[in-house]
Amino acid sequence: MPPLHEIAHLSHLELLTPRPEESLEFFTGYLGLTRTGAEGDSVFLHAWDDYERTTVKLTAHSTSGIGRTNLRAAGPEALDRLVSRIEATGRGLGWRDGDPGYGPTYVFTEPDGHEMGVYHESERYVPPSGLVPALKNQAQARPAHGVPVRRLDHVNYLGAEVVPNRDYARDTLGALVTEQIVLDDGNVAGSWTTFTNKGYDAVWTRDWTGSSGRLHHIAFATDTREDILRAADLALDHDVFIETGPHKHAIQQTFFLYVYEPGGNRIELCNAGARLVLAPDWEPVNWTEAERARGQAWGLKTIESFHTHGTPPVPDTAAAAVDRDLADSRVR
Amino acid sequence: MPPLHEIAHLSHLELLTPRPEESLEFFTGYLGLTRTGAEGDSVFLHAWDDYERTTVKLTAHSTSGIGRTNLRAAGPEALDRLVSRIEATGRGLGWRDGDPGYGPTYVFTEPDGHEMGVYHESERYVPPSGLVPALKNQAQARPAHGVPVRRLDHVNYLGAEVVPNRDYARDTLGALVTEQIVLDDGNVAGSWTTFTNKGYDAVWTRDWTGSSGRLHHIAFATDTREDILRAADLALDHDVFIETGPHKHAIQQTFFLYVYEPGGNRIELCNAGARLVLAPDWEPVNWTEAERARGQAWGLKTIESFHTHGTPPVPDTAAAAVDRDLADSRVR
Amino acid sequence: MPPLHEIAHLSHLELLTPRPEESLEFFTGYLGLTRTGAEGDSVFLHAWDDYERTTVKLTAHSTSGIGRTNLRAAGPEALDRLVSRIEATGRGLGWRDGDPGYGPTYVFTEPDGHEMGVYHESERYVPPSGLVPALKNQAQARPAHGVPVRRLDHVNYLGAEVVPNRDYARDTLGALVTEQIVLDDGNVAGSWTTFTNKGYDAVWTRDWTGSSGRLHHIAFATDTREDILRAADLALDHDVFIETGPHKHAIQQTFFLYVYEPGGNRIELCNAGARLVLAPDWEPVNWTEAERARGQAWGLKTIESFHTHGTPPVPDTAAAAVDRDLADSRVR
Amino acid sequence: MPPLHEIAHLSHLELLTPRPEESLEFFTGYLGLTRTGAEGDSVFLHAWDDYERTTVKLTAHSTSGIGRTNLRAAGPEALDRLVSRIEATGRGLGWRDGDPGYGPTYVFTEPDGHEMGVYHESERYVPPSGLVPALKNQAQARPAHGVPVRRLDHVNYLGAEVVPNRDYARDTLGALVTEQIVLDDGNVAGSWTTFTNKGYDAVWTRDWTGSSGRLHHIAFATDTREDILRAADLALDHDVFIETGPHKHAIQQTFFLYVYEPGGNRIELCNAGARLVLAPDWEPVNWTEAERARGQAWGLKTIESFHTHGTPPVPDTAAAAVDRDLADSRVR
């Protein structure tokens, strides 16, 4: 296995939305991201403590879902080694120009087909006048409206299968596998992997439709559990659909709130407290079906739509149809 | 400079106390650490989310202060490289048996003389019956008494000089320098360094007495800022001396509370929220004298005893005498 | 209607338990009440900010349930007026000696048969050495273990009918009705009433078994929502059965956690934030069936056992049998 | 003494500002009050959980300070009794039309000359479209920007003397005196009084300049201590001057943050947790000089400007001049 930390961290990602204006209002007004620019069908959004220029690239599209996930390599040599290993898997798509403020990016797909990019060079975010923070160790002034979320935390992909993606993350990208759901038949239904000292950065869970390339959710970190309770109160009075929570996951013990953005993508607000995975030889914690049946940490049953709603919707399944209707009614 | 992350994290450390029974009561009753064993003049204490066997080794001694700080290497090869570099500096003291549950440890001193050890092998903490947690991704049941702190967070050493220790941490141990206090005359009065994605693990600030080998404080992490407010309330009704706080540091933006344990050592309870230093090429944030004069984040002036109280006390300075009297009256 | 505030506040109450030792451990070890004395089959328990001597009188009994609820009259004249009105309803049982530290108490039952007492004279709680608080405006040192709860907050009675009890509270005791559940057929399924500026002190909800005199739950107040999240974490690792929560009620907007004490009684931990009902002419907020179907504030569905578990259990109903088995398995 | 609770609660008050536009931005943008209307030189502001139409009437004026404080009587008879007692003291100024949404108001001054009004009739706040809350037991949708504060909490007047005002509040208005500062010479330097179950609604502290009619601060309640920590973070990045805090008062144990609004008036954000004063015969807690010298609850020394800054400034004192300069530099 390659060494840990060749990928320094999860960087910005692209999110697709069929309702770009409403989604933009959600990301800026509710989540408290700052609009920093635009290019073509995309707007660039920045979370207040992201040291780089972009946190989310929000792109108008015919449907919802996730575009490219970008990962920052720890240095030029680490980038070279990563690219070599990726090329060796035959999944490389080649070098591309990065988004504005980002250097050359090597693009590839993991086995399930989600597009990813690795790069090292990037510009520091420089706050415009009016957004200069009071404390110089902070990227941007904290918005006075919305949640506001501190930074991107993780991505949870849906995959037709989990194991090939987990293995790719571990063996090619150098991720550490921290927790898993292992079914009674031995199949892995979910795998949590990390590039950092956080418990997880990239997660794969099984797509019940058998589709590839879909998204379960992306997550943003808040500083406290109170921020998440407050976010739930805000959701209530500002027409944001709450899917489930606030509550605490058994897996990773994350305090969570799940909402849908108007484009249909599921968004998590999460807080890990002071929990870190510091052991470089951490053994995956494997959860059984019986253990999962107990629900979340404090007993909340996992909500049914967690197993029926992913983006983009899959048009020809009954579950997707039901869910699409549901989402349509809910996100209004 | 060596690569980052060869040291995986700060591990357990030894704290010296002239009042071992009262200190033990403080660490178990107030901080909520669990006593796991004893050996000679030492007792071993475990924080509820430490995956290894020991968080603090508390040793009865003629005076207060810090003993060996242990650092876990990311793997056997990383350990070899670290030891080679340490030996090359001429500061190595050789291999020692680790504390119970820890493998061979290479012992050395940093330029100021604080004893340190690097090791890789260690046993996982196994909770005894009665301390088995409800969730299997947690090391130990959370105590129902005291704060209780989640894990050791960082050490702040006093040093006759800061720069040699900072350079040693960076160039020999592979630390990243994240923030500093740079005086108007160019001297560095404090340097914050990290081995992980946390903002800091090891800090050196200047010893006003010119002494070597002393301690400013050790710090434990709590999950929330509320935990720290609650810890302050507990301190009030349980005879724990509060030196300053709760408030928020400008440097690193840590929410803090400083108390003295009965042996005289300063203990910080700290919370970083979701703040992480993810940039592998983070440039040190340098604070000027003028900036420091503004006090802590929300305006609290840095307390005078921050510049007069370290452990062990230095017997032949007036400041130390004053402080010792103060501490004696306060910790009662 | 009589004037508001003749009853100053809900005072101590008696709780019955068939498992007195385990219940005592729950109330002292988990909730953080302090045992202050004993008499016959009862122990007296004190919450750290109760200015009077007793918060809960815990009595060993053949079954679970609630004994007498005591209410403090605002003064001697208010007590006289209350007793006159109670006598006029024919529900008076006469004067009794109060519990230790409490003066003469006039005992009566509300229409559903729950025993109540009104008194005015009472002694202040005087903390013994070791429990003297640091701040003189606080009744007792805050325990360093358990939640610990600050004070009793409210009682939720089950009643064969709601309206007669609501009317009795309003017309005889001088309560203000603040919120209600009004079914589509016009029946009132729940009524929240207050003697203070809190949103509610005494609640009646309909007993699905048609029984009289039973208890839905008693509730204790914590200072923050974080205290309740922490209480849920403690419950997890200290074998306390969580029924539902933490979440936020739609009715009264209370942040809550429901647990069962080992004797089977349901206990709520609750926090109202800074919410007060200050309007002396507050009009009841009436919730419809359709509104209740939306669940709690953030969407959590009301748990089924809320409609099947009361104390004492009713032996000859199927629901009670199911629930009893469930409770037996859960509270272990 | 008159019965408690004839005054139901502190209602809206008028605040004067020489910088009306900047003050309005502070109250709406930072505190999160909602502008509901205007009349002459005044704008009306509403806190999201105030059941009446106005929380603060902000009036452009040549200087800072407080205008009329309005108190709501519990009913028409209570209002009559209050007015009779006020008239008997010779301090009545007669009946006036209330502010929009408020009925006839009897105006008077307490002995120090602060203008007050008592009334009973008032209209309920009706949220306009776009501000309708999700939960019907809430006055207004919670703003998504600023703190936002829940409701007005208390007023702290400066008075040439304390005792006459305290006695007036107690003997004429029916307040309960809950805490006091009693100097070694027997003088009362501060008195906290309440009309409700809160620890205090109206406070008088001694004016060091010997002036009459000035303001120390007005305070707004937040739901949690976390809200106040967050308010401090917002202040930092949004140019709000923090005078002191966050910390916890020894007196009343209130968690606090003091800021100055641009007009110069001191504003407190406060949280009492679940603390209530429920005893109808509560004996005042008297704090000595020695006890006050220990500082606030966790040891913070009371800030010097607490004894030098009041509004309006007193032009001919040196202290006021110093403070005015300070304030000018700070509130920018």
C-alpha cells in the first residue's frame, strides 16, 4: 500500500443542479458560502475557512449529481507518484487546466466512474475588501448570515459496488479505511476512508439501483453541535427541507443534519467534535447488520429515504419515481 | 526538510507532581481520566478516546514539571528515518523499553533539554468490564464524572530560546510550523508546530527566567466549547484554581480554559471547533508585538501569570517566589 | 377565573418505584440529584439549584407511578384562597403534615385522581459541608457527576379525560392554559398549563387505556441544549434506556430527551432556551391533528411508545403487556 | 408591599442615538431585530419572539441614552392599582397615547428621573408574509442573519442613588429585590429587581458622576451560551466593539457579552440558562465589597469602563471625556 498523506486533503468539488438560481440562494443564503466568481454555467463558492479559492463549483445542468471531486497532493513528488499509480490502473483521463486558481490537474475516474482530479499547485484565497477577517489566521470574515459552514468535510458516493472503490482509494490514492458496513453475506455495503486525521473524507455506499456515478451526499463541517441545532432551526423558518436529524451517527459518531438543496442533492451538516483518527495503523471498524439495525447512536432509526434518494435520480425505477415526487414536493 | 507525518501524533507524556495524591484526584475526579495501573512512583491515566493504553503518566517527584514526551512514528521505516536524523544531531540518548504497552522507544532531548521519545509499536487500549463503550468505534466508556476530557491535545514547552527548538522540530522531526510570535527585534517569542492536521501539537515559548527544560502547560481536548464552559463551572464548585478563561485565543483561535493542577502544573482545556490546518505548504502566520498587545480574540488581556508561572518553579528568581506563593494560596 | 400566580411554582413530588435501589442509582448517579435523607420507604433527593429541601421523594412501592405533587402557594393569603376554592370543589382531603422541611399541606385530588398538595411554609435548603457552592446565589455545589439536572421542570399526567383537569387547574388553581392538542372531533387530547412564566408546569394528556391517576412523565431542566446532548451520550455508556430524542418539540419548542428510570417511569430532560410566556392574557395555541402528524419541530415522528407506555402499567391491556415486556428488556 | 406580578413584564423601551443609521444597522444587521415601521425620528424594531409589536423604539437624538421604559400591567385592575400607587407618590405625569399597537399608557418617573410607562392593552404582533414562522407558537420567523436575539431581557439604569429607586420598584411597582451590592459603609451600590420569574428585569447601579437619568445598559436574551460565543465571533468580523466578555457574572450567574452600539449605548447579550427565581419570598442576596473584588464568576476582573461609561455621556467630567474619546475610537 502506498504511504498515507500523499493526498493532503479533499479540495473543491463540482455540484450539478437543474435549479441553479434556487441552489445558489441555498448555498449562499442558508449555508453561508460566499460567491466568488462565475464561468460559463458555473458559479464558484467559498466557505469562510477554506484557504484555497473555491469550495464548491455549482453548475447549472439538466439534472442533479456530482461533477469532479478534486484532491490536493501533498507536493510535486507526491503528485507524480499519485499520477503514476493512477496511470498504472488505466483509469487516467489525462492532464487538464484546473479551475481558476488551481494548477494542472490530472483527471481520472474511480472504478464506479465518478470523476476525480489530483493537483498540487493552488492559489491562496485572498479576501476582497469587506471580507477581510479580524484575525489573520482565518481565510475570510465569517458571514453574519446563514449557518455559516466552516469548510467542506466529506463526500459520500453511491457505487454499484463498494469494494472496488474502497480498494482504489486505499491502494492507488493512499486512503486509510476507518469504518465499514459488512453484511452477513460478507458484502461490504459501505466504506469510510480518509486522507487526513479526520475520520473520513470519502465514503462509498452501495447504490440500491445498481447505477454508477451517483451521489449520496456532500457534507460541510460546523464548529459545534450547537451550530447544527441552529441550522435546523434556520431550515424550519427558511424553507429548507430537513430529511433527518439532528442526531448522532453510530458510524464515526458524527453529529449530523441532512437537508436537500433545491436541485435535489442531499447536503449534510456535520460535526465530529474533537474526534480524530490518529493511529496510522487504524484497523477498520466493521459494523454488522445486527448492529446497524439498532439505528443511529442514540437510537434514531435510519430514515427510509437514505436508501431511496440519490442524485441524479434514476428515471426508470419505481423507487426513484416515488422519491422524485417526494423530493419535488419537499424542496418547494 | 523531511516529509510531514513521519511522526503520526503526540502520544503520552509524563507529568511530575510534588502532591501526587491531590494531583491524582484532579486528573481522575476533575479531568475524568481513568487510572489504569501503577509502577513505582507513577500511575498511568487514560483519556476515554485514546486508542493507546496511556495518556498521562503521573509521577510523584520532588517538584513539578514535565518528564518524557512520547511521539508515535507512522511506521517502522519512519521510525528508522527519525532515529537516524536524531542521531545525526547528536542529541540521542539511545533505545529504552517503553512504558507498559509501548514498544522500544528511542530517547533524545530537543535543544532546550526536554526529554522526548519516538516509538512505533504499541498495544491498543482494551477496556475492562464496566468500561466497555456502547459504540465499538470508541476506546472506552465515557466517564459520568468530571469534564471528562477526550484526549491529550498539545504540549507547550518553555525554552531559553525558541528558534533552536522550532528548527529541531521542523528539520529533524518533520513538524510544520503554523504560527509564531515575532518580536519587533526579530526574535521569535513563541512557535506553534504540528505533526498532524491539528493546528498544533508542540509549542515552544520563551522562558522569561532563561531556564531550560520547563513546562508552560499541557492541554486536553474537549468536544465542544460548552464542555469548557461547564468545566469552568465545575472548577468553581470543586476547588480547582482557574488562572484565566474561558475565552478564545487569537493565535490558533482555540477556545480555552487554564487551570492549575494541585502539583502546580498549568493545564489547558481546549477546543478547536472544526479548525484544521490542511495545507501541506501552510506558511507560518507571524504575530507582531502590536497585534499581541490587542489581547486574545475577543479582547481579553493575556494574564500576567502567563509570563511568570512555569513548572518546575525556578527557586532563585523573585518572580518565581511571588508566583510560588500565589500558586500555594490558589491551589488550596 | 382566579388571578395568576397564587401558586408560585411546582414544588417537590413523590415518585414510586418497584426497583428502589436501581432507581436511586439512576437519580443520583445519572441525573445528579443529591440524596439528603430518608424516611420509611422513601429517600429525599435534591437538585443542585432547588432553594427548598426536596426535589423528588423516591418511594419504594409495589409498582411505578407518581405519588403526591406539591405546589407552593405564593403566601399565606394565597394559600387560604386556594384551599377555599379547592374545598368548594369537594375534592379536598384535608390538611396534612408536610414532608420534612415543609409546613402544613392541604391535600386534594384533581378530577382524574392524582394527589396534590398546596402549602406555603418551607425551609430553605442548607448545603452540608462539602456541598457549599462557590457562589452564594446558588443552593448547592453543582455535582461533578451525572447530567446534573438543575431543577424539576414539569409533570405530564395521563388522564382519562383532559378537559376536567385543565379546567380544574385553570379555574381552581389559577393556571394559565398555554397550548393544547385539539382533535378533529373537538376533543382535547392534551393541555399544557403553567403557574409561572415558563411555558408549562403541569400537563394533562389523554390516557389511551381510559385509566385514571397515571403518569406520562416528569421532567427536569438543564441549562443548555448541549447538556441534553451530553446526557444522551452518558445514557449510552451508562445503561440508561433512551426512548426518543434528543430533538425539539413542536409544542412549546422544548429541546428534549426521554429516558426510562429503572422503575419504569419515563423521565424527560428538557431545555426551553430563553423562551418564556410573559403575556398574562396568552391565548392557548391549539394544534390540530394534521399539524401533529407532521411530527416534532424538525420532523421526527412522535415515537409509538409515547402512546403506549405510562406508569403504573395497566395489567389487563394488550398494549400494556407489550410495553411492559419492552420496558423490561430495555431498562436492563 | 404590593403583591408580586401586577406588572406582568418589562415591555418595549426607547433608545436614543446620535447616529441613527449606524445604530439601525447594528440593531437589524448584528442583533437581528426586524424593522417594523417608523414614526417621526423613530423606527420600531421587533425581536423574533416578542408577542407584542415593538421591542425597541430607536430614536434619532442629539445624544445617546434611554427614553421611556414601558411595563405591561397584568390586567385592567392591576393597572388601576398601579396607577393609584404611582399617583400617591406624586411622580405621575399622566396618561398618554401608547406607541402604535399599545393602549393608554400612564407615564411617570422613578426617583432618579428615568421615564416609565404602565399600560395593559396591546396588540399581538402579526408577522407579514415572508416572516411567518413554521411553528405557530412563535411570534415571527427567526432571522437568518445576525445573532439574532430572542427578546429584550432587562434594563440597567444608572442612578445618583440606588435605594430610592429600588424602594420605588418594590413598594410602588411590586418588584421583588433579588440581589444587591452592599458596600462596607452600608450603602447599596446596585440592586437587581424582578417583576417575573427571571432573576431580574430592572437594575439600578450607582452613577459615579452623581448624574441622574442615565443608562448603564439594556440587555437582550439569547437561547444558549453558544449563541453568545457566536455573537462574539460575529462582533469580531463585523466591526462591533466588544467591551468585555463572554464570561459569567457572579451576580445572577448570567452568561454575558457587552458591546457598544454605534450610538454609544452599551448593549448586553445575556443568557441565564434554566435559572429562575421561583421563591415568592426570596431574600435578597447581598454581595460585599470583598466578594465583588473577586471579579466575575470565573475570575474575570470587572472591566474599568463599567465604572466610567454610561449614556448619555456627562460632558463636564474628566472620566466622561476619556471615555468619550475611547468610545469614539472603538465604535468606529
